[in-house]
Amino acid sequence: MSRRRMQFALSISGLLISLSCLPQLNAQASAGAPDANLYISYYFGSGYRNVYWVVCGSTATTKGCYDSGSIGPLGKAGAMTESRYAAINSTTNTVTRDIYVVDIASGTSG
């Protein structure tokens, strides 16, 4: 690996966030995935220092937006992805997902 690539690789840090922000769902909806009709939208703040998220969609009894929050502050978000699901709590009927954010701010030049 070249020195430039190695410096870049060493300057990347991963951030793992678990979100269990989905609303409690009616037992009728639990036949499928508890969050089948919900989605999370992500928005980047100024300079990509924060990632804002909001959960919207519908359950068996309601529709709308249910929760929101932010991830950060970061140096600069370069990429992000979410897992399919990390855990499903059948008692509260909530889904936890892992959110991976790559912070590309390094402070070094190569």
C-alpha cells in the first residue's frame, strides 16, 4: 500500500450508531417486518458535520413522522449506510438498525 493510501486509510474513522427510534406498532402489523411501512430520511448539515434523520411512514393505526435526531458533530461525513436490522424487540415491536458513518476529516495531507 502506498504511503498516501496508508495515510488516508489511517485517517478514516468509523462511527457506529444504533437507532431504536421506531414507534410502537400494533400487533396486526407484526406479521411482517415491524418497520415495513416506515422509512428513515437522512440530510447532511452545513459542511457535512452533522447527519440529521427523520422516521416517517405508517403503522396499522397511524401515519406521519414519528421521531428525528442527529448524528454528530463529525469532522466531515464522507459516506454512510445502514444495516438491514441489528435487532427486533418483539415486546416493544421496535427495530434497531446500525448506522455507519465514515468521517473523512483527517487534518493531514498526503
